[in-house]
Amino acid sequence: MLEGASFLLLLFVAMPLKYLADWPLGVRVVGMAHGVLFLLYLLAIVPAAIDHRWSWKRIAGAVVASLLPFGPFVFDAKVLRREEALSTRQDNLA
């Protein structure tokens, strides 16, 4: 969530401030924070993929989602729906 929020801040707050108000400091600060959070997001994909036995397609989806505005939020909602459905199905079988 933090990576997605930092990307949106960069795109919709810091970049307009840079180009419309001639204030590049926002891009420098938010851009650095987003860069760090982006790398942490990519690193977090590895244990999540291992723990939840993700397919290569799902891993690729997680990576692509990180490159799109609102992508991490959509991906997260999709994964949570899938995990919730699996949990409900397992509870019904028990």
C-alpha cells in the first residue's frame, strides 16, 4: 500500500509541483521515498510468492502492478479476494 501511495503522490502531487510551480524538491524527496518503497515492494514479492505458492503469471502480475498507477491497490484487492475465497472454501470442507 505504501508503494502505491508513494507512486500516486509522485505522479499527482510532486510532479505537478515541479512543472507547474517550479518546485523540484518535492520530486526529489517523494521520488527517493518511492524508489526505496518500490524496491522493498519487489523484494516483498519473493516471500509472498513462496509462502502462497504463486504461479509465474501471478508474480508477473505483481511486478506489472507496481508499474501502473493504482496497480498495487487493484492487485492487492484481487489477491485478497482470491485468498478469502480459498479460505472460505477450506472452511466449508472442514
